[in-house]
Amino acid sequence: MGTKTKTRNGEIPTLHGRAMDNLEFIRDAMQRSSAFTAVPGYGGALMGVTAIGAAVIAGPGHSPVWVATWTVEAALAFLIGLFAMWQKAQSSEDSLKSKPARKFALGFAPPLLVGVILTAMLAFNGHFLYLPAVWLLLYGTSVVTGGAYSVKVVPVMGWLFIVLGAVAAFVPLYGNWLMALGFGVLHVVFGLIIGRSYGG
């Protein structure tokens, strides 16, 4: 009887420890499978550099040329981000067709589509002054909603874009430089953080 008790007391901590280890492993595996990790870090930083250049070239004036400059920058940033995302996915053996990647895309795309529609509407009517607020707010929303399926630092960056967009909505004359701060500086800072902490 004493031997059985001793054996049982010896086995309980071992089984409990193994169970806890297994639960921890399962939790980590679920977190990895549910997070889209191919968010471009260094590619995002490069997007920030080109955005700062666009802000300098465009200048503070809100005109058709200014809109064209930022439109070219948006297209360039999209291509850089897409290529960097593909390259990071390849190096990390992550798939852009995985369930987390699809969730990221489905969360990221709708606010951007709304941004394109509002941009066309405002630009067609000559309301260039409010475009920075629209761009910052809706891009920030895209990053927050898409980032819900990514690493935690991504939605944090999105909320900072929303804050800058709110400022641009009430101080529209500084919109160009607020975009330099958002699309430029925030992308560089968070791109380097993501690149160093999450593999590129």
C-alpha cells in the first residue's frame, strides 16, 4: 500500500508536467498558425524612405500635381510591399495562400478600396485638402484590421496612422508633412522593428 502511494505521488508531477508542456506546445503552434508573419519589415522601411521622398517632391501645396506625386508613390509602395511580402514568405517557408494570409488580405483590402473610391470622388471635385486625412485614416484602418491576424506590433502601427489621420482632418494644411510622418517615418521605424524581431 505504501509502495503504491509512493509510486502514485512520484507519477503525478511527471504527468502534470508533461501535460503542461504539451499544452504550451499546442498553444504556441496555434498562435503561429493563426498569425500572418510575412508582413514586410525591411520592405516596409523602404516604403517609408520613398514616402519621405514623395513628401519632399510634392511639397505642401495641394494640387493635381501633388495628387499625382502621391499616387505614383502609392503604386510604388504597393509594388515594394508586395515583392517584400513574397520574398519574406519564401525565405520563411510561409505561404501567401495560407488561411492567416487570406484573413490578413480580407481585413486589409476593404478600407483601401474605400480609400480609392473616396480619393476619386474628392479629387474629381477638387477637394485635395482633405485627401491626407482620408489616406492616413483608411490606411491605418487597413493595418489595424489586417494586423489583427498578424504580429502584435502591426495593429499598433495602424492606430498611430489613425491618430495622424485625425490630426490631418482638423489641421489639413499640414497634411503633406503628416503623411511624411506616417507613410514615411512610421513605416521606417516599424519596418525596422518588424524586420529585426520577425525575420525580415
